[in-house]
Amino acid sequence: MVIARFLGCALAAATLASCSEPDPIIEYRYGAYEGDPYPDRRPEIVIPDGGMGVVTDSLSDTISLIALETGERFGVRPVGRDPVTIDGPHRVAVDAAGGALYITLSYPSTAGAVGPHSVHGGSSVAGYLQKLALDDLRLLGQVRVEPNPADIAISEDGGRVVVSHFDLKRALDNPNDPDAARSSLAVVDPDAIELRGSAEPRLIPVCKAPHGIALSRPDGARAYVACYGDDALAIVDLTDPDAEVKLIPVGPPLEPGAHSSGYGPYTAVMSPDGKTIAVSNTESRDVRFFDVASETFDESKKILTIGAPYFGAWTRDGSALYVPTQVPDTIARIGMNPDDNGAISRNIRDECMRPHLAELDEEHGLFVVCEGDQAVTPGTVLRLDPETLETRSEAEVGLYPDAFARVAARAR
């Protein structure tokens, strides 16, 4: 409370003309305030009994919450740094034991771009890694990374968060300088990410336009990265800053004059036993399998796909792989055993425009994230029967959905 006392001349009309108004003396009296000056009014997220899926809606700047048991969207929460412009929440990773969810923010290439990935990999704006609380998605901290952050992975033991940068602009701007064309992996200590902290990522130059990441288990000491611009899988030792990055070609050398990204490795998904990595190549339209022990690709296991393959999902026992493709928009279930002739596929164009990612929940179904038109029409998440690939349910989400991560139900 503020009180002003005026000293000097009386305010009688007869004396006003003969003296000037005095300067006020300001006294401040503070009362005790015991409340929270910045109360958190975010409602708590009540995870359904069967668990939930977290979907990034990159053009809506939101997170959609999907009930795994029914496939329905039961909530939507805003995310990002700026409530006015597009922040482009892209990929997502969950640390259930640490009570945190991590997202990358990938900004548009120009102010007038239609969406955050309208020119995918063409931005010059620095991105961010954000750490959110699982119970209400409040911001716990953030770290500035390089432009065009792409995939994100957290080690099984929760000790490392790793972000790739799909920086095609950097590669195209430096055609004659291989070192300058390489983008980095950002490696961050999760405990160092604080709301008012100044955590800096450790940047490791890797390859041209790296995207999908798979981490060794359990400590994430090694990162296996799909290098779109080098047609290779990179092996990165995250424990030794001076270790040389290995680039393993995904296939035989291309003919002279071929497109610089003739294979276009885009995703890297590790099998449950940690022995095999499925690499989806969007340009050559195939999935190739990398043997972790021998550090080689097994040409005998190559799978040709009718469309461009994206993020696949392994069954729990590693006996089959689900692969979504675009143009045409399909989902396929492919057996990994030599004697397995039960591969099936289904055209889902009428229900799912641009399927981008598959995520398997053995109990509740196969979830497929559908980008939609990436502009004005909301995307969808399908829940399919894992055996027949028939649709069990469909949920409308935000604009341009990209990623899906599962969160188990909390014990009650």
C-alpha cells in the first residue's frame, strides 16, 4: 500500500496563490503475502487405466493425448515458447522414471512458410529442446540447439538426451566443404536442464542431414544415426569426444550422376533385443537391416516397399516389423523369420493421409500417425488390429502431427 503525505502550505484557497505545491513524500507499507505469485493453473493429466499416447501437433503447437485402450483423444495441451508464432513441436521422447517428457521445437524456414516443415530442413532459426513435466506438461527447462532439430532419443537409463539436426540447408550451402556441410548431434544431461539454467549441449559433428536416432542399451553410449545426405548409418561414440564417427554405407555405391541422396536413409529403429537396426530409406523405397555386432548391412534381408517408408515399429519379440509408407499411403506387417510368408499390407489412404509413424502397443493395438495435408486439415491417429491391420478406431488430432510416444498408467 502507498500513502502520500503533503507537507508545507495549507490547501486553503487564500494561500494557494502565494506558495507552490510541495513535493510529495511517498511511504511504502508492505503487508505479508503468503500466496504463490505465479500459481500453476494447469490441470493435472489423469492418465487412463490403459495408458496414453502423446502426439506432437507441429502446426497447431499442441500435444494431443490419446487413450491407448480406446484410441480416443481425451485431451490437448498447448506447448512451445511463443503463443503467437509457430514453434513446430516435432519429435517427442518420454522418461517415465524421471517424470519428464522431451520435445524438440523446429521452426519454419521463412516467416511466411505454410508449416514448420514446409521446406523440411531449410530453416536458419535455432531450435530448442524442452523438458516438460509428465503430470501437467509444465515447462521444467529448455536448451537451445541448432537449426532444424529432428529426431530425439533418451537413453534407457535416463542419463542422456540426444537430438539430431536435419539441416539440409547447411549441406546445400556447403557443397564443396564436407566438414562445413555436416550437422551435429546435440547431447544433453537431463539433470542439467532447468527452468533458469544455462545448460549447453555438447555438439558432435556427424554427417550431412542426420535424422533418425537409435541408442545402444542401457546407457546410450553409442548413437546410430540415419544420415540422409550421406546415404549412410553413422556410429557415434558418445563417451569419447575425440572418437571418429563411422559412416557405414546403407547400400552399394550409386552410379555416377545419380541423385546425391539416392537411398535417403531417414529413420533408424532398433529391435527389442538391440541386435538389429531397421533403416527406412525414403528415396530408394526400401528398408535395410544393420547388424550391430558386425557393423554391416545384411543385403539378404532388404525389404522393398511400394511407397516411401518412414518410422516403423517392431513387435515385442522382434519377429515382425510394421512399416508405414507414403505415396501410396499404406501400412505393412513384414515377418523377420526366413520361413515367415505371412507378410500383409493395406492401403489406408481413405483413412490416413501420409502415414508417418507406427507405434505398437501389444495389448491395445497398432497406432499410426497420419500427417494429413500438413496445412489446414487436422491429422489423425489410427488404432489398427496388429494381425489384420483393420481399423479399430480413429482420432482426429491437431495440424501436421508427427510423433507418438507411449506413457504407462500410474499405479493407483
